[in-house]
Amino acid sequence: MAREIGHFIGGKAVPGTSGRFGEVFDPNTGEVQAQVALAAKLEVEAAIADAAAAQPDWAATNPQRRARVMFRFLELIRDEMDDLARLLSSEHGKTVPDAKGDIQRGVEVVEFACGVPHLLKGEYTEGAGPGIDMYSMRQPLGVTAGITPFNFPAMIPLWKAAPAIACGNAFILKPSERDPSVPMRLAELFLEAGLPAGILNVVNGDKEAVDTVLTDPRVMAIGFVGSSSIAQYVYSTGTAHGKRVQCFGGAKNHMIVMPDADMDQAVDALIGAGYGSAGERCMAVSVAVPVGEKTADALVDRLIPRVESLKVGLSSDHEADFGPLVTREALERVKRYVDIGVEEGAELKVDGRDFKLQGYESGHFMGGCLFDRVTPNMTIYKEEIFGPVLSVVRAKDYDEAVRLPTEHDYGNGVAIFTRDGDAARDFTARVEVGMVGVNVPIPVPLAYYTFGGWKRSGFGDLNQHGPDAIRFYTKTKTVTSRWPSGVKEGAEFSIPTMG
């Protein structure tokens, strides 16, 4: 019988009571390995109530002591890195080395959150007016929440929870029901690190849980990562209920290959960024844009044998380039996109649809696919595939190469590979995309910068991690003070000025 995964509320694991469950698969075999409880509205409300009761004391805890919890958590997660990576890999399907990278990028944001005593410092002006001093304070919002995706079950929950908690908030995490075990373990480690019970509650669930978080008046802010259609729904619903909301959606990340690029470097970058984690990354490069026919021919000629030789294997195989997709549904969805690409006239140079791993024929495996001569009117160019599929769109010149990502509906990440500093500088200034790489295929900023896309890749004014996270999870209070020695006698009827 498959094990049951419940929720983490009030500092302990609790069983679900709704009677509804989702299935957690082993992507390597296609078999169900666990049943995860899907919370009913009342269960989510109980988690929110628990968080609301615990938050005032946590907010009153000084920032240095809150930072110490973060430091202790870092020690615990590093001690458990190998076990966490294996657990993550077993539910998601990404390889164990890739799973460690998932955890590490989350850890880096926890490291940033350790600096919260400095990050929460306000501003002070002595003598702003006659006998008047002014200062500002950053204060926590109260109960906050995160709705996180399956493709980074450690990184994104830590990106959301660590800054929120460090700032003095309580946090409700609604992770993906496809791979819930790592988020549950992270909550246990936070408790072991000294986080008070109730400050981090994990509620597993589906739309009923999401809608409860979006509409409950006790939840003050919500962060989301997922598809653009759901991101837009979360953003519009949350803001309509008076909440602060940041949402990050889909992507169609381009990599421009200039004629002067180091072709070996560019091919290596496309293989790693396009096919790593079976393409299930919001920052995966899914479109290669060689400039000029000569560049395109050379690029495709080199890509074909590299894609054909990709090693697809078990998620536990450290020699595999990538493992299975997360679910059978995800696998079939990617295959349908490849079918559509062929139907619409793209040239399928490498076809991985029929790949089967011997002994694991029921696993969610697929080989790498490579399309050439894809055009902007094709479905496989316009929509996010989220699988091991790379499309080559040939640009006749540099200006067309800049226009392609700029005019696309998504604007998450983009890269240019070139030896020309002028071209790189012009590209970074002109392209209408939120994150840009120069000879870097996956330009995910480090934790002390912010992560966020433009257009349908991002909804809301503030980005993830970095200084924006501190702004998002706090509210600013400004104090204007004057003491009796500076007070003039008599009432003043005009608006105060600093003259």
C-alpha cells in the first residue's frame, strides 16, 4: 500500500481529513509511490489560523535571533543534502546531481535571508525640519503564502519562505502535489532549527486549497510560480481580495548565436540548457536563434549528433544527462507538441518520442527532440512545451534576432553568444526580456539580485529574492517626530512643510 502524505501544521505532521488524495508517481517506473492528501477549505483555514496566532511573537523576535534560525537551518540542510537530493529525484525525476543544484539555489536565498538585520534597516534624517526628525521602519505583513511548482520542489519554496519568515511573517506553503515530500521535510528542518511551531505550515492540495489562500482575509501576501494562465488567475484573484501578489508564469527562452560566437561553447550551452532536467525548467533554453544561414547550418550540423547521443536514464543514474518527466500526462503533452510541430511543417531533425528505457518501459522517459526551420507562427514556437525539445529559428540578421524574443508573449530569460562587446551591450539594452545572459545560457541571478520575467512571464511589481523580496514581505512605516523644545506656540492651520 502506498504511503500517505498529509500536511505540516502547528509544528507537526498531521493527516488529511478531506478524504481526497492525489497520486505521487515514481517517474522511473510509472508506479504510484504515495498518496498525498488534498486539503479541504477548513483544513487550510485551520493552518492560517495557526499561523496568525503564532506570528505576533515571531514578529516581536529581534531580527538577529530570526537570522540565527536561518543559520542553523543551513547547517541542517547541508548535513542532509544527499538524502534530500535522492528524495527530490525520486518524485520529480531529475537526476540526483541536478536535484542537488535545485536545493543549492534555494540554500543561497536562505544565506541571503541571514542578512535580514541589515536588510530591514530603515532610513533616518536628523533635523528634517525645525526640531523635526524623520525615520522609516520595515515591518512584517503578518500571514503570507507561497504556491510553488513541481519543477523546483526545494528551490522555489525556499525562495518564497526564507525571506518571508526572516522578515517576521508566518508562511503558508502550498507546494505541488506531484512531489510534496521535500517541502514537508524542509518544514521539519526549520522546526529543528528553532523556528516556532506555526510559523511555517505546509498544506498540500489542489484548486480548493489555492482558492482558500487567495480569498482568506488573514493572508496578506502571496507568491506564485507556475503556468502563465494560472499565474494570471492567482494575480487577478488575489489582488481583487486586497492582497499583495507576485506571480511568475511560463517562458520561451531564446539563445541568440551570432556568426562570431564560439560554436563549441554555444553548442555545449544549448545542450545543457535545453535538455537538462528534461527541459522542465522555466529558464530552459527552448529556442536557438542562429544569425545567418551559414551560422544556422553549422549550428544544426553540430547539434544533431549531440542530441542523438544524449544519455537518458534513471533519475538515480549519476551518468545520465536527464531522467524521466514528472508524470505520464506531462510526457504525453510534450509528445503532442512534437506531433504538432511536424504537422505545421517544422523539420524534425532528431525524434525522441519513441525512446524507451530497457526494463523501465512504463517510466515517463523521452529522448531529446530537435526541430529546425521553426517559424514564429508555429505553435511550438508560441507556446511553452516544458520538455526536452529545442527549436531552431533562423534569423536573417541581428535585428531580426533581437525582435524575436522582444516580440514574444513571454519575457523570462534570453541569452546572446558572441565575441562582440558592442553587439552584446546593444542586445542587453534593447531586448524586452527580464533576465539576460551574455555567453551565459541560463541567466538566473544570484540570491542578492532579483529574479523575474516580463510580459506573460511575470505579474506584479516586485520580483523574487534579493532586495525585492524584503520589500515584498514588509510594509514601510514612516515616523515624523518633534519634541517639545522645538514646538512653536499656537495652532498651525496650513499643511506642515520643512521650510
